Amino acid sequence: MLPDLLFSMRYPAKRIRAILALAALILSVAPAAAQVKWRMTTEYPENNISGIGLTTFASRISERTHGFVTVTNAFDNELKINSGEMPRAALDGRIAGGDAFAGALSGLDPVLGLSTLPFLVQSVEIARASNLRARPLYEKALAARGLKLLYLTIWPATGLWSERSLDSADDLPKLNLRAYDANSSEVMRAAGANAQFLPMDAALAGLREHRLNAFLTSGDGGAGRKLWDFLPHFTAINYAMPISIAFVRSDAFAELSEPMQREVLAAAAETEQNQFALLAHRTSENYTRMRDNGVHIAEPAPAFLVTELRKAAKDAIAAWETQAGAEATAIVEWARQQ
């Protein structure tokens, strides 16, 4: 067929028909471009700041790629993959990626636990600036494990949810407390609490079974889980402003054409900006919702409590610094001076 088509192109009257036929032949044997579908997950509810991020990213990426790349999200640990398990689940092909609480990833690399260091940042501005400095280190740590960082989400400040109000130092040993990473469990134990690092699902089970009577998490994390059903007191200790990290498997990203990669990264950058904008009113919105559900908020936190926790935090910070390396430690020192 091909020689006949080329021969016919010598004659002007048949040229257009020949070109069209040749194009049809080429298209018939060329593989059709397949739509790329990514499945992503978070262990938090859809109305939590982590869930909002994934929803925003899915919308932005669909718009920017005109539906060529689509994201299907699973919320509230629907897939039974908690934050610490997400990297392995991505590499195993169970998901393309997800939004993981960074503290739970610190076992991959200590630098991923930087944002959960106690009392390091006390403002949104310092949190954003320190994470901007740390971002290349986060990217490097994930890339070494076959993962591509997409965007960061800064969470509202961490506080203490408890069954009873915290009125004196004697109340700390009475806490059976869920911490959100290894560092925070160490700090809380040093302060006298019975603390353990638990994924959210296991922690909620412990709460329902009355094995736990306190949570270390933000108003956002607690409101999304309706912790007020069990823990009607929130003490605003401003422990940290941790982040979650959205990522996708590196090979899934690399399979995209360069124009599509640029659109994905642009969608991720827009999502990160949107997530940061949420912080402006997120804490006040959470507090309103909490008070509407009967939560007693102690703000500012009692001075004795903050003093005890800061004292208990020193050894954990020092241990982290010996493991994390000079570049990460320099960021911590910068944040301390602000």
C-alpha cells in the first residue's frame, strides 16, 4: 500500500487524497496515548488539611493536563496504609503516592522529622521559611528512596487534647498519651507522661477502648477526628507546626513527557500555595468548631506545662541533631535565632 501512495503523490490531482491516506495509515499503527491515572491516599479525613490538599491537587492536575493525568484519592485511611507505610506501598505499586505526615517518615531519614522538633517554630512565617530551606533536603531524602516530592502542607500548631484539664505538673504522669512520631513520644515520656507513637487508626482504637486519655495533635487533626467525643480539653502548647509531604513514585513521574511533568509540578506548586493560604484562618476556624462541640481551650497554655515540656525536649533535639547532619542542624540553628 505504501509504494502506491508514494507513487500517487507524483500527480497533483491525487496528492491530497494520498496525504490523507498516508496519515490514516500512520495513525492506525501508532499506539494511542493512554491516560495516566494515579491513586493517592492519606490517613486523614477529606475535610482535614491533608485531605483538602489532595482534593486540590487532583483538581489542579486534571485542569492543567486537560484530563491526561488524573488522581483518584482515598481518604481517612480507606486503604489501610498509614503515613509511615506509604513509601513502601508506593514502591510496591499499591498506590502511586500519597500525603504522609512527615514525622512518621523520619525513619527513612532524620531530616524528615525536622518540622516536628519541639518548640522550634512559633509562627507561620518561621515555619514556612524553615521548610523552604529544608525542602532540598526533603527532596533528596525522598529521591534516594525512589519518590518524588510534590508539595508540602504546613499544619496548624500542635496542642494537647486530654480527658481532663492540665492544672499542675502532677497531671503529666496521669496521661496515657498518643504521640505522633518517635521524637514527640520521647519528649512526652521525659516530661513524665506514658507516651507512645501510634498511627492514627491504632490511636483512635486505643481511645475508644479507654487505653488512652490524651492526644498530641493539632486542632485540625483533632477536629477532623471529633476527638471532643473523648477528650474535651485542648491545651495550646504550640509544640510544633509539623508538615505533611505529598509525593509520587519517581518512575511514575518520569514516565510522563516533559510538558506533562511541567504541568504536574505547576499543579503541585499551586496546591502548596493554596495549602499555605489556608493557615491564615485555619486555627481560628478549628477553635470555633471545637468550642461549638464543648471543647475547653486553654490558651495560652499554663506556664508550668510549657516549662516542663521545653526542659524535656532538650535531649531529644540534641539526639536528632547528631543524626540529621550539618545542613539540617544549620536550619534548626537559624530557626532558633528568629
